[in-house]
Amino acid sequence: MKNVFSICFAFLLSFTLALPTVSAVGQNDAYRSYIQKTQKETTIKPNVKIKGKISDNANNYPIVLVHGLGGWGRDEMHGYRYWGGLTDIEKDMKKKGLTVYTAAVGPVSSNWDRAVELYAQVKGGRVDYGKAHAEKHGHDRYGRTYEGFYPEWGEINPSTGKVNKIHLVGHSLGGQTIRLLDELIESGYKEEREATPSDDRSPLFNQENRAWIHSVTTVTTPHDGSPFAYTVDNFFPHIQQLIGFAAAATGKKDEFFYDFKLDQWGLKREQGESYKSYFNRVKNSAIWKRSLDTSQWDLAPEGARDLNEWVTSRDDVYYFSISAEQTYKNIFTGYHLPGPLMNPIMYASGFQIGRYTQNDNNGKVKIDKSWWENDGLVSVVAMDGPMTETSVPYKGTPQKGVWNDMGVLHHFDHLDVIGLGIRDMRDWYNDLGQYLNHLPD
């Protein structure tokens, strides 16, 4: 594995190499227009406005932030926040009176494993991946134990007489994860009920029709998968660059704390083990070639299609989707190219997604030019909600049971939307939090 200095050098080199490409297409009128709109990145504010209180009464349900691929928790990366970078979105939201928690689930794990971990982190208790699931995929049934952000989740609040609910906000892969948790909370899972006696089964898998989730909000989530999954042998080069980007931002270039949270696969970092050794053990593990119980499969269009076949929306839950783009259309080829302000670590993937096609032979998902516009990692067409469900443009009044499409953040890449870069997203997430906090029952 490259050391952090090499990663940072590669990061700078990728930006330098991008400059000739920028110059070469500088005569393109569409490109010049794009340049004029994005000359000063720090002045670009989110065009998707989430303002106003839908109801005068606050529901005061906690908001849980769930990271995407390669993400980390608040006690990792020397204080460089997944949600905010050098700023702190959670802290700022709390200052505005909101109750907010940041989850830290497996950064490369499957959505099933992540959803089960998320349940334990919120409710408290030992992670139980399920007897049937663990046997099917060949990993341990049990994971870590958590005290719980909100142990009273799902109980009747004595002061209101109502169920204690939560709001879930997921970025990227985190959006798929919270949808799966929403499904399990509402319906449980039949295979686990059949495989496990009730006294040995996690309550999560029971069929109890629990109305514990008030809203699900996804930010640049690949609901229908991403062609990015086809452009790399595995996700580790991307994660390596992401960690290097964070290391450069914090100045911690020698050793830093990053946890893959793959204990269930026997891939726990050993005491005294160097990060280099730990990273290589995870990267070279056989699970990436023999198992579909990984984020790599879930993020592929075929994996997302499998997920969408059984993970569905609920009539008593609000669903919101927020998209983003940071590419422009070349008028000669029709391909989408990375915008000049796209983070260089996504330049190659943005370029590949912007021209990728495949037919639907051999069980593949058809990918055509409608998938080309992207934010560096995810196609815009895949962000507004699963293609198997109803998505409606948001016009001021939220609807339950359908995807309320809040719009596309223009000139925002996949990391800009969570404040990883020079964009300050704290006010935007505060507005989102206040909006969710005032959704009526």
C-alpha cells in the first residue's frame, strides 16, 4: 500500500494531470459557460433550498446521520469529520437545538450488516447479524456491543403518549443502509424467523409492524446502483485516496486511526498492528472474491436491483431524496465530463461513468446515456429514489409513502454534499434538520 505521503502526492498529481484536459477542451462553449458559473467555488451555495416549518409543532425526534462507502465515526481520523470535514455538522446542528447522532457502521460492509449494526448503535445491545444470514455468508453471527444512542427508541414516550421515533439521514451507500433498516424495523425478516427460535432471535427480525421511523432522507444515494462499481477491481483505491485526502487535511500524515469494522469476518485490527498491515489484510482478504455480502455487490446496479426487489417504502414514513451533479455535457460527443471543480480523487470515476454503457444481456442492468450525468461516483438518474418505486417532485407539501424528490444540487460533487472539501454545508444541514424536526405525524 502507498504510504500517506504517496497518496497525497498522487492526489496533487491527479489535479496537475487534469489541467491539460481542462485546457484541451477550453474551446468548448458548454465548458466555458460551465467555467463562468463555477469560478469561485466557495460562493456556490446549495440551490436546493430546504426552508420553512411544515408544522408549528416540533416532533423532537433524534436525527441519525449514516455515512457512505469508506466513511468513519467521530472518534476516528483525528477529528476530521465525515460530516463536515474540518467543520462539524453534528455539533452545529446540536447548537441549533436539534438532537443528532453520528453512526459509525462498517465502511465496506454490506447494507445488511451495516443496517444491523446501525440498529444496535441506536437501540443498544450486541450486534446480531442473524443466524440464517451468518450461516449463508460464512461469517460470525455476533458483532460488537453498544450502549445505544437512544435506548428508548420505539418505546412510548410518557410525556407525549406517542412512540419515540427517529429520522434517518444517509449519504451515498448510507441511503441504501437506512432503507434496509426501515424495511427490517417495519417487517422483520422471514428467513431469520424460520431459522431461529423466538428466544434466540434478535427483535429486529420479528414481524411487528413497528412505526419507529418518521423519515428517511437520502443524499446522493445510488438507489439503483452505480457504474462506478464496474470501473474498479475493488473499492480500496477509492478508500485509500479518501483516507489520504483526510490525512492531508488534518496534517496527520504518519499514523491515523481508521477502523474497517469487519470483526464478523475475522478482520479486526490487532493490538500493535500497523495501519499498513491492517489495510493490506483487509484488502487482500478472500471475501471480496467469494462473497456477495459486501458493499461492492450492493453498489453494483445488479446488487441494487436485488435489494430493491424486497426493500420497499412504507405508507407511514416520509421519504426524501437529494441529488447532485458536477459534470457537463460535451457538445461533440454527448459524453459527460468532470467539472473543473470536481474533487480530483473522483476525476477518473466521473469520467468513466460519464460514458459507460452496457446492454441487459446475461442478467445485467441496462446502462445508457441517461446514466452519464453524475457527481463523480453516482449517476444522477439513480439518486431520486429506486426505479421500482414512485418518486414525485417536491412542491412544498411532503407526502408519506412516496419519494419526495427535493431536486439536484448543481455543481456539487459526491463529497461536497457532506462538506468534505471547501464547501461549508452546516447551514444547509441545519435547515434540513429543522425541516425534519417539524414534520407532522
